[in-house]
Amino acid sequence: MSDEAYCKIYVDLESPVRVENDLQGLPGISFSISAAEARAGGIPVGVFVMKNKMKNKPHDRRQADDFLTWGVAIDIEPDDRTAGTDELVTTILEHFWSRGICAVAACDYEEDLPFRGSRILRRDEPQ
């Protein structure tokens, strides 16, 4: 895996199981929990969903970096960055955004992603 291809997606949910189940249902992505793998442009990509270990801050107000403490983190670990890798990350982000769930990508290519890889809804706005 190359460092510039790696991406971590933070999701403002508490349950890694819910995120795993959501990923299994995404069209165009073959995701298997047991294999922890998705296909990006036909190439297997390691995808690991886990409880975020940095979950310590209270969620009573938004701060610029509070996404680092959200409940779930997804590691995307391709061998190389390709258009398929960008599409995989975009598909995952847009999946959560379309459901009103905050998700942020942290990677070397976040500027190339929709909304620069970050879409954070205020907690008091309707979702």
C-alpha cells in the first residue's frame, strides 16, 4: 500500500456494525466483511471498519477537528491510487451524506473529492 493512496473516512455514527451493513448494500461495490475488501475498478482494496479509538470529546458543539472523535473510522488501503480508488471513497462518502450522516475523508487527495472530502452538518439542522 502506498501512503498517498491510503484514506481514512470518519463517520458520525456509533456502530461499526451499522456502517459495515451499509457498505454491503452499496451498488457497484463488492464488499465482504469477512474479506474486508472492496473492488475499485476491478482491483481489490482493503477496507477496514472499526470503532474509532480517539472517541473522547463530548459532542455538544462542533469544532473544526471534532470529526477525529466520531464513533466509526473506515480505513481504505489500496495498493495504488487509481480513479477506482477515488470513486470508491466518493461512493462511500456520498452514501452517508445522502442519508444526512456526517462523514469526512482524511487523505492526500481529499481536495479532489466532492466537498473536498468533508461534509459536516450542524447538529441542530434537520437531517
